[in-house]
Amino acid sequence: MELAERVKRIEPSATLVVLMEKEKLVARGIDVVDFGPGEPDFPTPQHIKNAAIKAIEENKTKYTPSAGIMPLRQAAVEWHAKYLGSGYAPKECVINCGGKHSLFNVIHALINSGDEALILAPYWVSYPEIVKCADGTPVIVETPAEDGFIPRASAIEKAITPRTKILIVNSPSNPTGAVIPEDEFAKILDVARKHGVWVLSDECYSHFVYGDAKPFSVASLPGAKDHVIVSASLSKTFAMTGWRMGYTLAPQEISDAVLKLQSQSISNPTSIAQYAALEALRGGMESVETMVTEFAKRRRRIVDGLREIPGVTCHEPAGSFYVFPNVSAAVDGNGPGTQADTVQVAKDLLEREHVVVIPGEAFGAPGHLRISYATSMERIEEGLRRLASFFRAEKPVSSVAATRG
Ligand SMILES: Cc1ncc(COP(=O)(O)O)c(C=O)c1O
């Protein structure tokens, strides 16, 4: 059997191997500290769940318009205008099945064979794969750890060619937690405008910001609308990962293209989830504030704890719920490790200390580990203790040398 080229071009999730190993340990009754989660450990707020229950009871269980119910499109643009300063009309909003679905649709609506998409590394695992699925070429622009992984307009401009169609930005970032400062965003928008490149703004973590950082969207900058597409998600902000709710904000022509793709694939996002999303967007931000206050405390603890471990360096992320320490010095004592090193570290950590982390290779950044603090303070303390014991061991990763062979 011959599968389609597009399927052969893309890789399954790089995080899967570690997670499968984890499941085996959990099945054996082993106490695993899981720093892997890409979702809040909070339940979906009750008022949102109630709205879904009510929708079922009122038989709002049939097809909806492909772009989503109009009150939800209205609520999405109002929420984005209120909290992130944009100015879209409901007809420029399409409701999608999660932020990933929005990204998938937008990329497929814009990328032709051979078009280039600029992706900032360390990057979220799915960007290159979605671009490849659309037969585009991912072009990676590095953001250095010494600069807090902040993308700079100057580096982006150097990577632009006549084939560049889109630039994907993700602030706050998964995996680094980096938040792009507003003035840098303005410069990035200028570069995009100058070269006719679309800025695709993945705002999945918009409200997970700490310290002086404030929720911000590039779509709020003057004149942004003609150059920016927003992919938004309710998954993390409202602890709704399983509901699959997100939306796209884009000029009419692009919204219509997204809608066309959507109408011929999913028909419409789940009706019940749409009523839950409507309540989330209209029901106030209290639950979000509670979550963010808790995440701020955890971030402080985990950054401090990691910095106490010899050989581990950790920048202080201003957003999301991940830290992205550099462990290459602790791995071999000889500077940055090889491609396979942090994959091996993650495997050894799981095997010896029963701690789940995601290796940096998954995000195009060997030498680092992604640690999620979407877990309780008690588990964070236990995990830090185990990480310290692992990295303090004299030769922590004996198999690294062998894998280099
Ligand atoms: C950076 C980033 N973008 C998008 C998504 C997709 O989120 P959703 O659950 O809304 O599809 C994720 C989920 O992990 C993410 O980390």
C-alpha cells in the first residue's frame, strides 16, 4: 500500500516515546513525577461545565454554522478586543476545534508548494510538521538562550527570502516561556510589512504571564490587521483542553479561506463545546486569575530550585507554564551535548528517578529539557529533589558516550 506523500513527510509527536515509557511505569504502580503536561492541572471551571450541560438539556446538539454560532464569534472578537486590544468584526472570526486546528487551517489556506514559513526555535513541535503537511518549507530562525530566547526582528529579516509567506510567533512561548517585548513586536511587524510576510500569532498562552509582563497581542499594534492572523485557543486559558475550542481572527479573505477548508472537513466545531466556550468568554476572568496566581508561585519555586542544581542553568521565563533549563554541562561536562544527549537524559531520568521531562530535541533545541509546572507544589518539590539527585550523581548519563560512538 502506498500512502500519500503528505503523510510520509510528517513525523509523529516527538514527545510520544517518553510518555509511552511513563505509562508503563505508572501501570507497574511506580510513583512518577510528571513534568510533561501541556495542560493546566485545574479542572474546567464549574460555570463553563454548567453551560455545556444546559446546552445538552436544551437540545443544542445539532449542526451549527461552519464558522461557529454567531454569539460565539461575537464573544470571541469582544474578548480579544477587551483583553488584547484588537479590532476585528465577527465576520473576521472563525471558530475552530482548538488552536492547533486554527493553525492547521491558516497554514493550509496560505502556503503553496515550496513557500517558506519562518519558525522561531525553540519551537512548538507541531509548527514544522503542519508546514510540511501543507508542502511548505519550514525555515528555522534560532533565538539564543543568552537573550532569553526572545526573537529579534533583525534575525528574522535576515531569514526572509522572496518565498517567505508567513512568520509564526508564539508569545508566551512553548517551550521556553519567553515573552516578546512590545517594542520588539513592533519591529517584527515592521519587517513583516516591509517584506509582505504574514505574521501568524499563536496566542495560546496569552494570559499566562508573570512579573511585569502583561497579556499582549501583536494584533493590537496600529495597522496590524493587514499583516497579522491570530490563532487563539481556549484550551489553556480556561482549562478546556479536552473541549477543543479555539478561533482564528484574520482579514475577510483569509477567514473565508479558513471557513472553506473547515466546511469541507469538520463541518462545524462541536455545538455543545461552543456553548461552553461562549460562557468562558463572557463569564469573567476570575478562574484565569486564580490559576495564574498559583502558576506564578510554582514558577518562582521551580526556577530557584533548578538554579541550585550544579551544571543546570535556567533563564527566568516571563510566561506560559514551562521552564527550559540548559542541562548540557551536567550531561557530559564538556559543553553542549550532541543531538541524542537530552533524549538520553530524559530516558535516564525516567528510568532512574521516575521523572518525566520532554527532551529539547523535540523543540529543535538539544541540550535543554522542557519542564512543565502544571502540577502541584508538592510534586514540584519532589521532582526537584529527584532532579537534584540525578544531576548531582558523578556520572549522571553513562550511556551518553556510547550513543555518540
Ligand atoms: C504553542 C501551542 N500552540 C497551540 C497549541 C494547541 O492548543 P489547542 O489545544 O487549543 O489545540 C498548543 C498546545 O499544546 C501549544 O502549546
